[in-house]
Amino acid sequence: MSRASTQTVQDTDQERASIDATNAQLLAQQNGVGNSAMNGYQNMLANPGYTQAQQAAITGATQGSLGSAFDALSQRATNRVARTNNSAGFSDSLDQLARSQGQQQAGAAQSNQIAFANNAQQQQSQALSGLSGLYGIDSNMLSRTLGIPSELLSTRAKVTPATTSSLKLGFGPAALNLGF
């Protein structure tokens, strides 16, 4: 073999080793990101929705703002009695305020509970969609495997238009998704 061809072989081998090292580094980074994403999605699936502390804070803020508004109205009625020195209708006004406050607080509590349930359902759907995206598995099948009724979740199939198709090559986080 000539000296030039020996040099070419060495340069080619060196370039190939550099490319292999770069590919190995990229694969390790991709696996790290995939594992991190998978852990996050699994945590979201296992613990969907707001935490108890977050729910308490939301409920407290909602009820507190309603309480402040009704306290201001009650104080306004008290000031009117003091200003006019006429208490006629004062107890009726307070009774009506109390009824309205109870109705408003019950409605707000109900709205909060609905929002909490919707948030939990949305997070389960996002987790299933994310996991199905990582592994190329249909989210309906994944939800059935995990024992979650797919009709309760807004799955990826409902979001993706019927005209969109994609081709997945490979398995796991390293799968190549060709959408067209």
C-alpha cells in the first residue's frame, strides 16, 4: 500500500472514530432526556391534579374574596343604620346577605371542585400523550393497559386531525417520527 493510501485510511479511521464518539454522546444525552421525561410523565400520571396544599390555597382565596365582599356589604348596611338612626329592615338585609353569601360560596366551592377534577383529568391525558409519544404507542391502548378508561380522557386521537398520518421507525425514545 502506498504512503498516500495509508494516510487516507488513517484519516478515514480517525474521522470514523470521531463520528462514533459524537453519536455515542448524542445517544447518551437522548436516553437521559427520555428517562427524565418518562419519570416526569409517570409522576404526573400517578399524581394528577393539584396538591392538597394548592387546592386549599385556591379554595381559601376564593372563599376569602367572597367573604370580603359580603363583609363590606354588611358594613355598609351597618353604617346606613348608624347614619340614619333607623334600624328598620336591617335584620332582613343581613339575612338576605347571609343567604346570598351562602349561595355564592357554595357555587364557588362547586366550581373549584369541578376545576380540580378537570385539571387532574387534563394532566392524566397529557401524561398518557407524552408517554405514548416517547414510545410510539397509541394512548388509547396505553390508558387501557394502565386501567384508565380512555373515554374519560381527551386522548391524542381526538386532538390529531384524521388527515394527519405519521410513520414511526424504531422503538422507544430513539424512534424516528416522520409526520406527513
